[in-house]
Amino acid sequence: MNEKPQITEHLNSYTLNAFIDGELSPAERQGAEQHITTCHACTLRVLSATQLKAATARAGQRFAPPPERLAALPHNSVLKRSCRQIL
């Protein structure tokens, strides 16, 4: 008999993020999907986390300097300046 894994507790943060990022094994993914279809709270957490990750990715692209500007920066001086600010 082929038993399906079943998650009876709410998804923890690790499992939730691994699910969203596609990092679960097929059996773990199946169990998480099954749980999400029956648990309203976890469904909302998955949707919320997915939206947050997408918004963060868009913001990172929006505020990224052009590649030619990054290439013009001397890498070592930026690193040294950052270290001085910390110290």
C-alpha cells in the first residue's frame, strides 16, 4: 500500500520557506501541500510569505545600481570603507 505523508501540525517556518522555495523532497512537498489544502492558517502564511519574497525581489531589482556603475567601483576601497564604519 502506498501511504501518503501527512502533516498534522502547522507548518514551521523552515518547512514553509522550503516549500515556497521548492526545497522539499517530493514526499515532504506532498505532505505540506496536503496540509495547506486543509489548514486555512497555513494557507495564509504561505500566501503572505510568497508575496513578501516576491516584493523583496522586485525591490532589490528596482534599487540595484546599473552594472557599469558597480564595475567602476574599486572593490577594495568600498570594503575598507565599510570596515572603518563598523570599527
